Amino acid sequence: MSEQNKAQVRRVVEEIYNQGNLDVVDEVTVADLVIHASSQDIRGRDGAKRYVAALRAGFPDLRLTIEDQIAEGDMVVTRWTARGTHTGEFEGIGLTGRAISVAGTDIDRIVGGRTVECWTHVDQLGLMQQLGALPAADRPPAGR
């Protein structure tokens, strides 16, 4: 079952996030899906579709790459990197044309072949710094 669950998460990454095929959400999730994001809970299939649509509106060339996956029982942990170019409005930030690269980790719980819950952690601070919405932190040189 673990390999099937990992394959489902890979499908979500490829078809939903990378290709923008939001119809797949209905096939791979339960109606009362909950995505626990850092700043909010995203509820239901429609909430998931709005979330992905907003990402793809801000970064139409969005591409997630799976770096690692670990599965046990009904849980799949996926470490990923998202890359794209900010050519549309995103979270109130007008287009900057900047390329971004952001790391994240998801923990998906899959029951009966459908995702029922996801905990997602994204480097939102790094993203906002790359977009110029927040200043980059000054760091002392290594070894000091």
C-alpha cells in the first residue's frame, strides 16, 4: 500500500500542481479534505482547487520536483522544491518577474486510495524574500 500511496502523491504533484489539471482533485481526495497549511486550514476539494489556482496564477510555470518520499502505513512524507517565475499577482504582490525556488514538505494521509488530510510546510519567509516583499536577513559570516 505504501508504494501505491507514494504513486498517488506523485500523481498529485505532476497532474495538479505541475500541469494545473484541477479535475484530478476530485479523483484523488475526499470531499471533506483538510490541508493544514502554516497560515490557515484549507477545507474541501473546492478549497484545494482555489489554493492551487492561486499558486498557478502567480507562477504559471510552476514546477514541483519531488526530492524524497517516505511512506509508512497510510502516511506519505514528501520533500519537494517548487520553482517558477512570478508573472502574476500572488498574495497581493503584483508581478515581479522574479524566479523563485522554495522548499517544502508535505505529510499526506491516504485512506482507501484518497487523500483525506495533508500537513504542508512551505518556506514562506524565503518566498517573500525572493519576491522582494520582505528584506533578506543579514547574516554574519560563517564561523562568527
